[in-house]
Amino acid sequence: MDIDPRRVLIFRAVARAGSVSGGARTLGWTQPAVSQHLRLLEGELGMALLLRGPTGVTLTEAGQRLLARADAIEASLRQAEAELTELAAGGGTVTLAAFPSAMADLVPRAIARLLEVAPQVQVRVVEAEPPEALAAVGANDVDLAVVFEYAESHDDVGLERVELGDDPSLVVVPEGHALAALGAIDLEDLAGERWVAGCPRCRLHLETLADRAGFEPDVRHSTDDLVAAQSFVSRTGAVALLPAMGLAAHQRVGVVARPLADGSGRVLSIRHRAGADRVPAIRAAIDAIVAVV
């Protein structure tokens, strides 16, 4: 049994008006056109819905049951209309995935800006490293992913990209280290040091640069936590290669951060599905992130 939902709503208008002529006036249609749709609907269902009389219509049991469903359909359509109107006006909810150091400063600043310029947009945030964040965008679990790439870990995925710029790597050494007073540090000068390594792609970046400098880093500690990495540097005398963004959010007492002499680092971007940036709320979120970088 196939029921035409448009005819169900025509039936509702007649039932609520109490007559075919009243329903026609509500809909702005002619009475014969409304009557024709009612006949077709009753034909589809194989039963009468309305009993017509000189003073109007009365509902059969089938008509009463269908009217309850028709009211629910009308309410859902009204709710959808209100929600779509809100979205068209720039409101709605955006789900954003971002890596930890972006969560420490960039993402909160972007949300703060949204609260100022587009308070109707709600942002939900989840923490995820780039591979997981990209997978979540691809699976339609999140709308946007703030990610980073190094030259040796480029993400070849079918997603749109909004460039956010470079985030240079900084060498973090204990206060009093022999290289702490330098303006920039060559990685080869740290060949004999003990190292603290970060997330898998951050560690790969360290190992790639060290290989170019002619040594293999002696990694004694591994942590994704930038504060913990600095604590290891301060307390154990190890050194680390950390992103400038993370140190901008928090630099621990007892450590010194210096740029790499070759200026290497990672590239930041926003990734999203094709066409997602045409959704007003998502566009507002992208603009807010770009504005605070």
C-alpha cells in the first residue's frame, strides 16, 4: 500500500476544517481539486475516510486514525521548517575534531570568537589525532577536522582543505643546557642527547630530521602530553622537539625553547567534506578558526 503524503495533508485540512469547502479555502485550492485528491486517497487505502453530509464531513474510524498520523506529519514538517529556517539564518550545530595542542589554545579562541560574531552556532568538540579526525570526517561523524601534517606524513585523502599556515618545530632543552643561549639550534648538535618523543607522526618527524642530520635519536620517554614532555625535559635533562603551538599554550618553568636552524615544522589545515562549507554554521566555524590563527 503506497500512501501519497501530500494527499494525507489535504485530508487533514478537510478533516480539521469540517468540510471539503473549508479545507479547500485553507489550502487555497478549488473544491473539485480537493475532492479529487480525497477520492484518490481513499482509493489508495481501499476504504472510506470521510462521510459527506449536508453540513460537512464526519470521520470514519479509519479517518480518525489517519488524522492522528496526519497531525504528527504536519507537526514534523513544521519543526523541520523551523529548523531549516534557523540553519538558513546561520544557526545550527557544528562538530569539530582537533589534535591536543590545537585544543589547548586555537580551538577555544575560535569558539570564543564564534560566541561574539555568530552566537547562534553551537560547537561540539572532540579530541583526536589527525588520522582519527580525518577518518571521522570521512565517516560523517564530525563536520570539521583541524589537523597537521609534516612533509613525511602527508594526508592523501579526498577531503577539501583550508590552509591555516605553518607551525614551526621548537627544540626544548633544560635551563642551563649548553645550547640554551643560542638563537637557533642545528639538530645535529643534539645527536648525543636523550630524547622525549611525542605522537606517532611527531616521532616520525623527529626521526626523519635526525636521519638527515646523521644520527638516530635515543628516545627514552614517549608522551602525547606536551606538558608532560616539558616536565621530562626539566626533570631528567632530556630534550624534545615540540610544536610552537603547544608551547604558546603553556611553557613550563625550567625549560628553554629554541627554533630549529632549518625552520622545519608542520602545516596546519582544516579538512571537510566537499560542499560542507556551504552550510552557514560550518562556514562560520571555518571563518572563526581562520580569523584566530
